[in-house]
Amino acid sequence: MKITILYFSETGNTEKMAGFVRDGILSAGNDIEVFLMNIVNDGNIDKELLKESSAVIFGTPCYVANTCWQMEKFFDTRFDCDLSGKLAACFATAGCMWGGADQAIMTVLQLALTRGMLAYATGTEFGRPFIHLGPIAVHDNLNTELFTLFGKRVAQKALELFNK
């Protein structure tokens, strides 16, 4: 099974969190390949890999209380990337706790739904700690264990849904 982490990272914070999500995915089973795709430029987008992926986890920095414009542009223009039927999940990074990171996650999940994806956040399914929408890394409070756990939980759900 293939899982792609598609994210935008200019300063490295979102990319760092993507690495922790990747570690969690890899801990869920031996039959999983994980690919990181920074959409800092269109040349990094591998549409064939996205087509082959069972799940896509999106990572976005939070700007002006929402997702970054680069992620919006991906959803608005990259119709050559087939996302239909795939599991979608999202995490965010933010400069402050009240910066709107939850809104950024909800925006990405809404965009994923419009592309025919199955939105997933792990919610309360696995018990505590609850990850209702997706993990958020705040500038000076990085709970990296939550990102690893999130990756593992999304991978477990992808295996349950698609590895039959």
C-alpha cells in the first residue's frame, strides 16, 4: 500500500511534522510505502504516485487563520491528480494557538471532499488522545508524539479499508 504526505513547507516546520507523520505510518505495518511530496513547486507533484496512493495526508501551515494559498492552488488547478476514493487526512502548523489552524484543517478536508476523497481525522475511534480534526503544531509547543500517532492511526484505517 502507498500513502503520500502532500504538504507545503517553506520554512521547514510543516516538513518536520510530515516526517513525524511518516514515522507513525511506517509503524503501522511492513506493507506500507510512504512518500513525502512538498508542493513548494509544481515539479514536486507526482500525479502517478498520487493515483497509486490509497491515502493522502495533507500538511498545511496556517496563514491568516486558514490554509496556505499553495494548498488552495493545488486543489483549484491540479485536476490531473486523481484523488477520488482515497482516504484524506490533514495536519497543520501555526505560529500561535489562536491562529486558526483548526480552520485550515477543515478547509483542506472540505477541498478533499470536493475531489471525491473520504475525509478522516481519527476522532475518538482509537480513544485518547483524541485527534478530532488533525494534529496541530504550534510554534513553541510541538507535540511530535501526536503527529506520529496520527500517522499510525490513518495508516491503520487505510489498511482496514483498502488492504482486503
